[in-house]
Amino acid sequence: MESILTSIKTLLGITEECKDFDVELVATINSVLADLTQMGVGPSKGFYIEDSSTIWDDFISDNLLLQSVKSYMHLRVKLLFDPGSIGASTLASYERQISQWECRLNLVAEGAFGKINDPEGPSGDYTKLKNLQSINGETLIGNYDEKDPNVIEMSESDVKTMWNALFDGK
């Protein structure tokens, strides 16, 4: 069982034994957890940590989404916790990656690929992806519903291809 605080400290290069930054890190992690809740990721009632006793499984079950959440949390906390140590080109790269994670997490949270905690991967109704007309500025090809311009109809094969591209980096 992996502690949220400890894993983020490790990713930031801070040892588990060092407690000097725990108060600030907990506050920063909680801000990102609030953002994730607003995106529909994690418990709907919200979630927060107080110390290193809270584990990732308390926030979200161990699945494909968990790895995305960890990566997103790491970059967001890094930018909020120590922005002065990041150069301009690195900052731009981090911001692009954060934007990509937000897009991916939103897609999953909105049910575009079925249930978030489905251990079998994407499942559900693949024909209507609400509010999805583009990904990272690229317009999706599909048949838009004339009654609802925020609905696009796509084949199951196209959606599975998109799932793989988003989460497998292909």
C-alpha cells in the first residue's frame, strides 16, 4: 500500500524521512485532490489527506486510471510547490503534459470509455461521447447529433483506438 504523500515526496526527490515540507506538501496535494474531484475523479464527496497514512487505494482503486492520477498529481504538485526551480522550456513542457492528463482524466471521468474502475478496461456505450468534439485541439471525425451538437457518434473500434492512443501513448 503506497502512501500518497510519500510517493509524491519521492517523485519530488524528497526522502520519506524529511518532514520539513510535509505541511506545505499536504496543502498542495489537497488542492490537486480538490481539482481532481471537480473533474469527476475519485470520491464524489471529495477527498483529502492529513499525513502519510492515507494511501492511493483510499482515493482510487488500483487500475489504469491510478497511474494517470499519480503522474498528474506529481506534475501539478511540482509546479505549485517549487515553481522557481523550473526553467521556461521545462515549465512549458510540464504545462502541456498537465493539459494532456486533464483531457485524459476528463474523458475517463465523463464515462467516455465506460466505468472508471472497470478492471477489464474500457466498457460501456461507445456511440455517444458527450462534449467531445476535439482532443488537444484536433477535431474528431464523426457524425454529430443534429439535436445535440455536443454529442458525436463514433464506432466502438474508433473509440477503442482513441483509448489506446490516450493511455498507451500510441
